[in-house]
Amino acid sequence: MGERILVDVDRLREALIEETGPAAFTGSPWAIVDVAALEDADPQELLREAERRGWDLRRFEA
């Protein structure tokens, strides 16, 4: 069983959008869709995306 932490979802969402956003300005339609999806994502989806990117969720500990 893994370590349990309380994640600041707003900070996590902001960081995911910050990392994804610049690609939208290069004209990537997929990045625009990704940013929109992140803005509307529920907390579980944000956690899954951060884990998919290999992020250490302790960075966002509340």
C-alpha cells in the first residue's frame, strides 16, 4: 500500500495547465484540447494525469 497524502488540487491543476499550455501557442490543436480537459477535470483525473507524467505528487501536498 502506498503513502497517502492530501494534494492541493488547485495547485496541481495549475501546474498541469502551465506545462501543457505553451504547446497550445505553437498551434497544436491537441494541446488546446488538453488544456480545456485539464480545466474541467475532476481531482481523480488530475491525479492520474500527474502520475502518467511521472510527477511526484508530494510537490503538491496541502
